[in-house]
Amino acid sequence: MEEQKKIKKIGVLTSGGDAPGMNAAIRAVVRTGRYFDLNVIGIRKGYNGLINGEIKEMYSRDVSNVMNLGGTILHTARCPEMMTTEGLDKAAAIYKILSLDALIVIGGDGSYRGMAELAKRGVNCVGIPATIDLDMNNTEYTIGFDTAVNTGMDALNKLRDTSSSHERCSVVEVMGRDAGYIAVWCGMVGGAEDVMFPEEKDTIDSKEVIQQILANRSTGKRHNLIVVAEGVGGTQKLAKDIQEITGIQTRATILGHLQRGGSPTATDRMHASMMGYYAVKALLEGRENIVIAYNKGQYEVLDLFEALDMKKSLDKEIYDVVKILSI
Ligand code: ADP
């Protein structure tokens, strides 16, 4: 039987879109690694830093006071070179030159696809799911989602105050280019009357939304709140149409990258800390090419390639309930 390779040196990077809680995950990886006497190498700016050798050894004190910070202390970037054979070969070669025994990647779906390519070139990859959009197929939780939804909820609360005072309609665009998780959650917890999200993009009818607004006004509602996901688009036009057709003063607000930042919530810090710990633990137990997931209330270690083949879809029932509760 082949003897299990002992893990001595690991690299960690954050990749793709940043998400609040990434720092808590970095902290957990560094400190768990150090606790078990591993050398931990921080790689800056995602896969770019691997290809360009932008690295630095990390110790416990390097991750002091970072748990509460949004963004990522290792910085992140998109790395087009990873889409080329030369780039991938170079990344794998640097991994070997650095004598790394594993590479921990904290990122979203795209970053995971990059890991799969590196794994085919002999890099032992471990994924920690981090994206505000929650759109990863193998896990019910992704780091950053809770903070993004809370930021959205906070904005909706404030807009509700002013639209209520002025008896206006507020159309709020939240993040989510391809996935409606943020929109539907913000719609629910912000008490919106309707939510427009990318999964239903083709069947959305703004006339129905306008009818709903008028129906609610006729039962005494004095202000309206509509949530639109970024990927649906046309937020300004919808606000204009509502105002023109109903005569109700309507304002569009685009939250944009506001939702990417901010101090992570307790939920994000908890998941990030546990996932960082499990990533290192799984490596020490001899697992290779894996991702950490959270499903049905449990942390899981899944095979990277199987994880990439998994499917998940938005629970439309949440949307149905938003509508029921909006009358
Ligand atoms: P996220 O990880 O947040 O989904 P991206 O989709 O931008 O963000 O992916 C982050 C990086 O992962 C990309 O800039 C690229 O370097 C790498 N990547 C994405 N898709 C692939 C792929 N198919 N092959 C190799 N690398 C990829």
C-alpha cells in the first residue's frame, strides 16, 4: 500500500469576487495549520499571486484582528491566465517549486473550476465556498451570503422609512447576476411586495407587479417596496413605468457593491471559522482534492469533481411565501 503523504506546507488564497467572512476563513486556516505545526503560505491576489509568486509565510499573529474585517487581507482578483494551458501549467509548476502539499482556495464557482484544472495537473486542492450570491451547487451555505442579505435588509429598512413618510414606491436593486438568492431573501426579510429574480427572468411581467401595487394601495397600503435582482435589469425603467402608470411617486435605488462589503455577521464568521478548520483537518487526515460544504446542518468534506457535478436550485417556495405575506 502506498504510504500516505505527510502534509507539511500548505498555501491559501482568496479568489474571484470578495465576500465578507473570507478573513475569518483565512484566520482559521492559518491558525489551524500552525496549531498542527504546518507551514502556511499566504498567496496574494488569487491565482495571480500563485502564477507570479506573490507569497508570504503566515503566522498566527498575521491574522490578529481580521475576523471583524470585510474584504480579504490576501486581496483577490480575477486571473485570465488560468483560462490558458500555459497559465495553468505555470500555476502547477510554481506550486511544485514552492513544495506545497496542498492549496486551499477560498472562493466561488469559478475559483472551483480553476481548482479542478489545477488538480488535473497534480495540485492537491481544497475549496472553501465563499460568495455572497449563494450560487454554489454543492453547498447550502456560502461565506458572505448572510452579511450581504443583512446589508440588503438594512437598506430596505431605511428605504421603507422614507417611502412610508412620503407614501412612495421604492424599487430596490440588489446583487445577483445569475442567482436570485439574495433578492428572494431580501424580499422576505425586508417585507417586499414583490421580487424579480434571474431564474424567472423570461416570465417576469412588469404589468403584474404594477397591478399588485394598485391592488395593495386599494386595501390601504401607503407605500410599496419592490426588490429586483441585478441580473433582471431594467430597474430604472420599472420605477419610471410604475410612476407613469400608477401616478405613485417611485424611486429606484441600486445597492450595488455596498452588499459586497461590511463587517461579517456572526453566521458568516462561524461558518468561515469552522470551514477553515475542517479544510486543514481533512488534509491532515489524508484527503485530497476536496471541498468543504455545509448541508442539512452538517459540515461535509466532498470530492472536488463530484461536487462540481452536483445541482442545486433556488427554493421557489420562499418566493411564493413572500407573495402570500405581501397582501
Ligand atoms: P468566483 O470564484 O467568485 O465565481 P470567477 O468566476 O471570477 O469568481 O472565478 C475566479 C477565477 O477562477 C477566474 O478569474 C479564473 O482565474 C479562475 N477560473 C474560473 N473559471 C475557470 C476555468 N474554467 N478554468 C480555469 N480557471 C478558471
